[in-house]
Amino acid sequence: MADSKFRDAEEGSSRLFSQLKESLSTAEQKELLLELESEWDRKYGIFLEYSYCQGLADSPMIHKELEKYGIFRL
């Protein structure tokens, strides 16, 4: 949340989600929206886990490349 671009995107999506939720008229529509939000969160969690694991896997190669330019030293 320290990154202003992330914070702005988070605030924007929260605002739009709230507006959409308020515009829905039936309980079924609202439930479907909450289910959609849950599935998006689940998908985002999988993406974050994959990104983290990929970063760990790529770390030695990245460090090696950075060492070529004197940027990183173990």
C-alpha cells in the first residue's frame, strides 16, 4: 500500500465495486457480485504465489546478471 499507483488502483476499484453493488437491485445479483469478487481474489492469490515462486526461481540468474554490471554482490 506504500506504492501510490497501487493505492490509487485499489481505491478506484473499491469505489467502482461499491457503485456497482449499490446499483444492483436483487439479492441474487448482489450475491453473484460477491461470488465474482471472491473468485477474482482467489485468482489474484494464485497469480501472486506464482509470481513469488518464479521470482525465487529466477533470483540466481538475476543476481548473476546484476553482478556483470557491478550492481549486486553476494
